[in-house]
Amino acid sequence: MKKMFCLVLAALTLLLAGCGVSDKEVKDSIPSMMILSGDVPAQIPAYSYSWTVTDRLGNSASMAADTAHPLEAQEDLTTVTLTAGGEVSLYFSKLPDSVTVTYWSAQETDYENGTQLSTTFLDDAFHFTAPETQGQQVYSVTALWSSYDDVSGSVTYAFRTAA
């Protein structure tokens, strides 16, 4: 009986040691975003995030990546062609609860001087109208997830427009 108890205890210890959420699982679960302007799609990588994953047993793990303001990292951002006044669609691999789109002139130095664009949700995508401004812009798209049981957090995606 004592031998059986030791075997069960050892198996339970191994099982519990394997529980939890790994950093890789957290990073792999961060939703991707695809932008569609006209007929040209572009995959936009996550720029910064604060993300939590919870498994079926209630174990959770969080990860955060804080980055420079997109205006400071323009040369590293994905370049997208937007048509002035054209509709832009944002598709996510996991549908967020809300999306905020802000843009700046690429020459702007005041981070607080961004313009927030209104978004609408239709046909599984968030949509906004590209501004009628000339020149290159830098965009920040912040999406929030709060209504899911297995994930929560915010992710910012940043890109710039072609000159």
C-alpha cells in the first residue's frame, strides 16, 4: 500500500509540475492583425502588448513588451499604402472587444498631438476612413480583449504609410 501511495504521489507531482502556462504559449496566443486597404493586405506585427493567458485549470501567465513611441521607431515599422479618404479594414486572428486608431504626421514630434479616428465594426472587421492629409503618417492601432475566459490584455500594432 505504501508503494502504491508513493507511486500516486510521484505521478501527481509530475502532473502538477507540467501545469501552468509557458511564456511561449503566452507569446504565441497574442492575436495577429491584418490591414486591408483597397485590394492590398498587409500583416502588421504586434508592436507592444500586455497579455495574459489562463488555462483550463485557472493557471495564468502574463507577458508585457513596452516599446518606444511609434514616432521614434518609424524606420522599423511596416509600410502600408493607404488611399486618402479610402476605407481601411482591420482583421484580427482573435476578435477584440474594442479598437482605437490614432495617427500622426511622420514629422510630428509631440506624441500627444495624435488624431484619433472613429472606427466601426462590420463583417468581422473594424473599419476606419484614411484621412485626406498629404505626406507620410504613423499609425497606432490599440486593441483590447476583456471578454474572453482564456486571454485578456491589450496589443498595439503600429505602421507607417508610404510617402
